[in-house]
Amino acid sequence: MREFGELEAAIMDALWSADGPLPVREIRARMHYGRDVAYTTVMTVTTILFHKGLLCREKAGRAWLYRPAQSRAEYSARIMGEVFSGCGDPRATILHFVEEISAEDRLRLADALSECRTRAADRGVAS
């Protein structure tokens, strides 16, 4: 994820792959980062991610348990939406994006658009 630094991405990946909230010790144990990182460093970065609104936390005894504020798919969709809304010419950007993705991803996109139309129709909303 481009918005994240390397350590932030490792922390988010560990949390996105978890079945529930994790304390910092467990986040650190599950991270794939390529080098050892101090517990206090992971604690500091999780606190920063919490203050950025990317993580939620709850107290469990003396420790905080962290979980992502959004799923990986929700986060990715938000970032893509920010790109499209800030690009100047969304139509041209979307066209270039679609030209660059694989045929398999184009099929996924077509399926997603079809599902959006179906959901909108089910809600009585014009698509």
C-alpha cells in the first residue's frame, strides 16, 4: 500500500490477516518485515496508525488490542477513490487504468459493475 511506509504496511498486513484484535506483542510476532524490530517501535507505529484513524483499539488488562478500522478491500477502495477524485480527468484516468490491468482483472471489474447495478436496482436506485 503506497500510503504506508514499509513498517506501517507490515503492521497493517499482520492485522488484516488476523482473525481478531491483537496486542502489540502478537502484531510484532506476525509481521513479515525482513529485519528485527523493537517492541517499542511497533508500539509507537501502532499508536500513530490509531491516531491516523487506520486502527481501532480497546483496552484488555494493561495492553491495547488493535484491529484495522477498515478491511483491506475497503481501505484499497478508499485509496482508489481518492486517486480518481483528485486526478483532474477521472474518465481518462479510469480509461488508462483499465487499459493497464490484466484481462482477468477487467473481467472482475465487469462483474463488479454488474453487481453494483443489481444492488442499486434492488434498492430502487438508478445506476
